[in-house]
Amino acid sequence: MCHLILALPLLALPVLWLLPLGAAIPLYGVTLALTVGLLVLAVTAMRKPVCTGAEALLHAVGTVRAIESRLVRVWVGSELWSAEAGAEGVAVGDAVEVIGIEGLTLRVRKLEKADAASRQAVAAHCPFHSKGES
């Protein structure tokens, strides 16, 4: 579909042959401006960071909600996940960073207080990730 949008100026060239120049040039200019505007919107959309899926979970910051034997329950991205904290000791309420994903289990590491605050500020590009966080 985007190829058709980019080809729109080429498809509009016959307008220059079929209509008088006084009408064809403004019509072609509108077509060209529309194509450039759509191209700018497409490029800005492609450059936005990933906000969904497994890619968005890597390096996301969450909080520990519960500890169950070797697994912990972590609140990340408005969802409650099972996670492995490794050899680090984590407590309920600690800030953790997702360092890996294995199936539906996250691998996390404990963050220091200052590091957690700075990482949460960086994650503000996807504001819906903080909903429900307490």
C-alpha cells in the first residue's frame, strides 16, 4: 500500500497532459504535497520506539509483588508476570529490571533506588505501561 502512495506523483503526471496548465499545476502540487505529508508521517511512525510485545519488556522496570519459592511475581507493563530473580535476594516492593524472557517467565535483576527512578523516567515514551502501578 505504501508503494502506491509513493507512486502517486507518477500516477498524477498525466494530469499535466490532459488539463490546461493553469489547473494541472495546482492539482499536481496538491498531490505532491499530500504524498510528502504521508511520507513524513510514515517515517515518524517507523522511528517510534517499540511499546508492545516482548521487545518492549526487555529492560522494562517493574516492582516485586510476591515471592513464591524460587519464582517471584513482578508487576511490569500493567501486568503481573512470573519471574526468576537469580541469586540476588529480592523483597516485596523492590524495583527490578527485566533482563531476559524465557517463554512466559521473565528473568529480572534488582535495581538500586536511584537507578530505578532514572529508568522509569526514560520509559515515559510508552505512558500506558505505568497504569495500575502502585
